[in-house]
Amino acid sequence: MDDNNNTDRSAQETINAQETLDAQENIAAQETLDAQETLEKMHQSVTKEKIPKKIGRYEIISELGRGGMGVVFKAKDTKLNRIVALKVLIGNILTQERKTRFFAEAQSMAKLNHENIIKLYDYGDDNGVCFFTMDYIEGQTLDKLLKQQPISLKKTALIIEKICRAMSYCHSQKIIHRDLKPSNIMMKDGKPFVMDFGIAKQEAGDEEGLTKSGAIIGSPHYMSPEQAEGDRKNIDSRTDVYSLGMILYHCITGKPCFADESVMKILMKIMRDPPVPPRQIKPRIPESLEKICLKALEKTKEDRYASMELFANDIRKFIRGEDVNIRLSKPSSPAKKWSLIAAAVVVVAICALAFGGNSRIQELRTASTNYLEQGFSQKAVDTAQQILYDEIDDEDAWQIWFSANYQLLSKNSYTGVEDNFKKMTDNIPLQFEVETIALKSALQAQKLIQERSLRKAQEQWLTLQAQNRILLDPSLKKTIENLQGEIKATKLAIEKEKTQRAEQEKLAEKKKQEQLELERQAKLKQQELQKQLEEQERKAAKLKEELDRKEQLLAAEKKRAQEQKDAKERERLLREKQRKIAEERERQLREREDDFLKRRGERRNGRNGRNGRPPHEPPLGEKWQEGPPHEKPAKTQMFRCNIRRDGHTFAPDVTTPIVKKEKLYGKFAFATAPVIVGRSLYIHNQVTMFKIGLDDLEIKQTFLKPKQNFTTQTIKLAKARIKEERSALLWHNGVLYFACNAPVKRRKKIPSFFCAVKTRPDKDILIDSLKMPTQITTSPLVYKNNIYFGCRDGYIYVLALRNGKLEVVTKYGRGKRAVISSPIILNNRLIVKHDSPHVFSYSLKKRNDVLFKKIGNANLTTPVAYDNLLFFTNASGYVGCLDQKLEEQWLFNEEPATPITSLGISADHAYIFYRKGIIQVLDRFENRPIGFGDIGPTRSSPIFTRNYMYIGNDAQNRQGSQLHIFDLNHLFDEGEYENEHEEFEEEYIDESHEYEIKIHSKSRPLKGDIVAEPLLHNGRIYVVTTAGYLYVMANR
């Protein structure tokens, strides 16, 4: 009978609860309709609002989306020149609550920095328009992606795992999202980004004024049961676990878990109805994934995943195919559930009336008071904090907490008090301001005493004393006495240290004076000894001078006798030489007469169609086409342009140069030509290699020579002698190679380094630095991806860049004399010259195939390969031509012997540059000079284009150096050639006659000598000098 009555009462209670819920549903439905009308009005006001074209420093490009809270635009940050997403709060209903919530969203995002969370850049208020900017993601939201096509289970699991990791990071920052849904997940290339923190809250924060108690916050389809109930205090990180479980359910089944036309009905289903198992909708869903989803959708938050990290770990197990051990709670019947709810409400009400409070809180309060009285200060603090974790506004607990900390201070336990204060500082109520100031002052005073800042510590001590006059706490009074004693003791210690320091300084000064006196006495004694030594040297010098005078008289007598003998011998040799010269001239005149009569018919008709040029000068354009092919190096830049070292380039001509830009890069000389890679220029002096921007000539990066300690003196010595051969830069396949040499010390082998740098638009990277046994004396050359250069030890080293490391492949040479010319590759033969009159040719195919040739008795300059021939000069004025087997073809020698500094070959002509500044043009087929000119002393080599030749000289008489340009098609004065042609058939012309070379144009005087070849690039000429300047020239 009783059981029947109980059943009837339970049924009646269920009916009553259902009626109450139905009534609440009608009221909530009406409130929802009112809220929707308000949102529609707000949206209309946002739509009608005139959107400005620019907000702050952001220019609006297009609209991305609208909502009740505002609009999101695609905008450009004009200050940082980047595209951002600009969210703007606008409309006619801008309440303070909406503004506060809007900026709360920005502040929540500002704390977060995760790869799967939208980044916040800026926020503010511009003339009443509230805005903040975020990272602009070009993608689409997860809800749009679900509408287009279903997502595979594996891809879904990967997406959910990344969202779990992102939300775990949010929770570690004490931020709860509370509005996770597919429309708040942006997808780009399979990567999710969590956004819209508009209703996010901080776990330890107070959001009174932003969300009223009982208000429903979130999107209905993805709310947790505690959100649907409006229980704000019961919302924690597990609320986000439930919402993410809803998203997982939608992704694997293709529809939301709870759906209905009425928002209130959806909320009621969330609170009371269990979710339909996903496998009933789609049987192909794995059982383990279904369990993970249902575990996240438990009605009671204690039954869900305790954290996002645990949620993510189970998703990861599913992806790996591992077993997932999950226990789900057993669902209860609706009638039983509502009966239990009604019974729980009655029990709670009876307990509240009977006891009127929480017995646990009372027990903790009693325990903390006992601990405080017994002197267990830290236990009292910990117990009071347990009360405050449940009731943060409990004034009694706060009073115990402060008193216990004061006890700790009196026991000099400052570290414990500081830890306690850090834990609770953000939660201390305003009414405890005096206690807080006292606690801070004590801690700060102790810290300042340790730092020995006694004046500030005294100020904090006075503040603490003033606060205790209000608090009258005995423990705090003892703390004040302790701090005063520490201040006095520290002051005495400082004074004692000062006294000791003054005594030590006085003693040190006394020792210094004694040392100075000893040094003075020693200096006087040394000066006296020096005078005695100088007197002895003066007497010895006088005696030596007398002996030298007698020896000179004897030598002069012997010399006079020898000169008389030599004069007779010279007179005999001169007569013999004159006889031979006369015979040779007679022979040459006969040969020229025969040759003239043979060619007279060819030259009779308009001088062979050469239009004003001398009869011995062929058209350069034709000869260029007939000569060897000059292919433009697409991936390589090196000394004198190519492996033949002939100086020919395909760069555009600059015929009338003027200086557009100039810049000084230190006091050290530039002795090698620059290299241009992309929009950067590389150049190095004796100390540093620079990477310079072509647009502004500013230094972007520098590379110091490794393991070399340069001083000013060594630099001056290295700068004093800049020879013709230098180690220039080499760029090949994106890698810049250069040598780092230390100044040579007499009779010592000093190692050098050969470096490889990976060139990039932003910052270059040093790949490797290979240590060589001695100095690198030539510029590098690249052939078949191998690098060749010579060293002072007489070897030519062959290097290769393999796996990011420079390796020595092989080496050529005999190791006797230093290699002093840059290597040349001609028909698979390596040609170099050593510090001798010899030129060597090594076969790259047969290791033992070596040829060598001695030319004269003086050192040779750098050879030049042209037309499969080898051209060379030496310091005695010889110009010669050898074939591939080093057989002599012809030899030219100008009397008297004048040292030659450089040589250039183009078409039919050889251009010889003498040390004294004379330039001579030689017809290399007829082996005779045809022109001359004077450009001043030069040490650089010429650079040739199709029609012009470029070369720089040294500064003369402090007037500066100049870049000279010669028109190869109009080298000589046209009128002189016409006059000679008119007389050509009337009488025989002496073909040894030389014409004066005409300079086409030249630059203004530059500072320093031009010892490096000019670089032509894109209609510009880049010239460096020994004064450390870089000049950029272009056409006038």
C-alpha cells in the first residue's frame, strides 16, 4: 500500500515538474522572441550605419561578415603594410555593457598565443568606433565546410585533436570560451583556427556587469547543460568539453545532436534527453570514436573528460588505432530523474533551515583560529586559504590570513609570506587595503635591505609603522622592530666596508707612489747608460767613416780602369749591332715591298669598304661574330667574366658615364671587382666582405675573416702593396666563394681560409670555411662545378662543395714557386703561371700530361685565352702568343724595355697597358703596333663589350683616378685616316706608323686608385677604389 502511495506521489511530482517546465518554456520562448527582435533591430542599425573607409590606421577593403554585435572587414594595416581582419562594434544601440564585452573579447585574445587560435594584433576606440584587429585567414568556417561535403573520420579526428590542444592552452591561461561551435572554427588547408572569444570568461575573474546571474550564454545547439540552466557559477573548462563533443557529433553524423524549431525545446533536450548514439545514425562509425563522443556529452560535468588534454589523448589513441578505455555513466529514466531533482530540492531546503550554514567552512575557520593562537602560522594561512577558495568574500577568513602572515613576518619568514601573497594578491577585497599596504611595505622593506637601498627601506619602514598605528597588530610591531634592527646592522656594515675600502685605497696609493719612484730612478740610470753608449757609437762611426773613404778611393781607381775597358767593348758591340740592324731593315723593306705589291689590288677599291677606318683595322662587329663564342654566364660571376679571363661581357654599354651615387665604406682599400646577386652587391677589402643593397647602397650584412686578428699596422702594410693579381669573389649556383688571407709574416707560413656563403634575399648563411695551408694568391675559377685557385705553396687546389662542406678534390703543381696568376681553362687544360718566367699547362684528363714554356727572363702577367690561343706579357715589355701546345706563334718586343701591367684581346687587336700610362694597340695578325695613347698609370685589366672597352687608372697628382671608355669601332681620328688613304696609292706608306688613340669618354675624377675591373650591370657601372669608395655610374 505504501509503495503504491509513493509511486502515485512520484508520478504527481513528475506531472507538477513537467507543468512547471512547460510554463517556463512558454515564458522563455517569449523572451527569446523578444531577444531576436532586439537582435534584428541591432542588425538593421548596423546595416544602415555608414561604414567609414578608414578606421584608425586601417583601410577597409571589403566586408567579410555581419552579426548582431557588429561587422568584420578585410582591411589593410597602413603602418605595417599587411592584411588583417578588422572587427568593428557599430550600431545605434551601443550600450556600455556591449562595449565592455567587446573589449573583454579583445583582452581575452591578447593573452593567447597558439598556432590554432586567431592572433590579436591591436584594439582601440577611433572617434567612438570600437574595434580590434586579428590575423586574416583566407579560408571558410567549419559549418560551411560541413554543408558542402561530409568530412572523413580521420580528418575529423585530426581537426578535433588540434582544437582540443588549442582549448587546453586556453584553459591553462584561465580562459573559458563558452561558445564553441562550427561557425567559430575557421579552416585553412585542413588546419583549424579557434576564433570569436566574445563571451569568453576567465576562471578567476569577476564578470558581474557583463553576464547577469541566470543569463543563458552561448549558441543553443552547442550549449552544455549548465549553460542551458543559466548556472554561471557552475561553468568551468568542462563546459567547452561538452561543446566540442557537440561539434564532433555533428562532424561524424552530419547533423547536430539536438535540433528543434524552438530554442527553448533545444535547451530542454540538452538538459534532460540523452544523445542518440552516433552508430544508430551511421553504423560505419567506429565504436571507440562513438565512446569518445558520448564521454564528452555526459550530462553531469563530473562524468565528462576532466580536461581537454585527456580528450585529445583519447582522440590521438583513436587515430593511431589503439584501444580506448572509456566508462560511460548509466542513463536514468525521466520520471526517476525528476523525482530525484524534486527530492534533492526538498533536502537542500530542510538542511538550509536546520543548520543555516556550511559545517565544513565552520570547521576550517575554527581550525585556522586554533593554529593562529598556537603559533602554527603557515598552517593557519593554508587553512584560511581553503575557506577563501570556497567563499572569497569571507572577511573572518581574510582577517585570519593577514594575522597569520604577520606572524610569519615576525619570524623572518619573508619567503613564505611572499609566496602566500602572490597566490592571493588578485583576490584581496578592497576593505583590506590597509592590511595589504602593510604586508607589501614589510616585504618591500626586506627586499630593499637585502639590496642595501637603505633610504628606500627606511621609507617603507615608516609606511609600515604608520599602518600599524591603525592595525595595532603585535606581530606586525615585532616585525617593525626586527626591520629597524636589520636597517641599523646593514648601515653599520656598509660604513665598515667603506672604512676598509678607504684604507685599502690609501695603501694602494702608497704602493703606487713607491713604484713610480723606483721607475723614475731606473729611467735616470738608463738615460745615463744611453748617453755613454751613444758616445762610443759616435767614435766608432767616425773611425768607420775614415776607413770607408780610403776604400772608396781605391774602388774609384779600379772602376775607372774597368770603365775604360768596358767602353772599348761597348763600342765594338755597337758597331756589330748596327750592322745587323741595317741588314734586318733591308730584308724587312724587301718583304714589305713584296707584300704591298701583292695587296695593292685588294686595297684599290674604296679601301675594302671600311668607310674611314685605317687599312689595317678590320670591322669589330664582323670579327666578333667570327671569333670564339662568348656565352653569357647565367649562374656564375667570376674574375674577368669567364674561364678564359678575356674580360668580355654581354652587359649593356654605358657610353657617357656620370656618377649617380657614391658611398664610403671605411678606410681600407677595395682591390677586387664586386659581384651582383639579385638586388644585392658583394665586395670585400683586406678586412671585411660587405653585402650591400643596390637600391640604397646600405650595408645589409658583413662577413669578418675567420680566426684572423687584424691590427691597424698590419692593414697599413697590406695596403701599401696592392699587386695586379688579387683573390676576387666568385658566385656560382647560389653560393658565394671568397678567400680570407692574413698578412704574410717573413719566413712564416700563415694559413688562409676559403669560405662558401649561401646567398639569400634576406640574410646569407656561411656554409663552410676550409683552412688552407698557406695564402691564397689567385682569384678562384669554376669549371664543371669544381673550384680552382692557386696558393703561395706552388699548388693549384681543386675544391668541390659536397653536402654543405668544402672538400679538396685534387691539386696540380710542383710546390716550388708560388702561383701568381688566376687559372685559365682552355680545351680541358689548366693554364697557370708561377713566380717565374714559365707558363704551365696541365691536362684535366691525364694527370701526368704537363707542358711548360719559358718566356724571357722576367715574370709573366696573367695570361689571356682568345681564339684558342694564349696571349701573355712580361715585366720586360714582351707580348707573345702561344698555341695550345705552348708553341710560340709570334713575339713582339718594344724598345726600350718597359714593364707591362695588363693585356686585353678583342677581335684583331691586342691592347697593351704599360706601367707609365701608355696604351698601345697591336695588330695581332700582322704583329705590329698601329696606335698609341696615354691614360695615366693603370693596374686594372680592361673589360670589353661588343663595341666598347672600359679601364680605370691610378690617381695622379692628387687629381683622382678616372674610368676611361674607348669606342672600338672609332679608335683613331677619322680625318687622319682619310688623308693617308688619299696618299696611299701615290707612295708606299711605312706600316710601322702609329696613330693616336681617341678616348670616347671618361668619368669625373674619383677618390683613390682604380685597381679592380669595373662591373657593368643593367645599364650601370660599379667602380670601387683603394680609398674605400663605391661609385655607381650611368649614362648622362
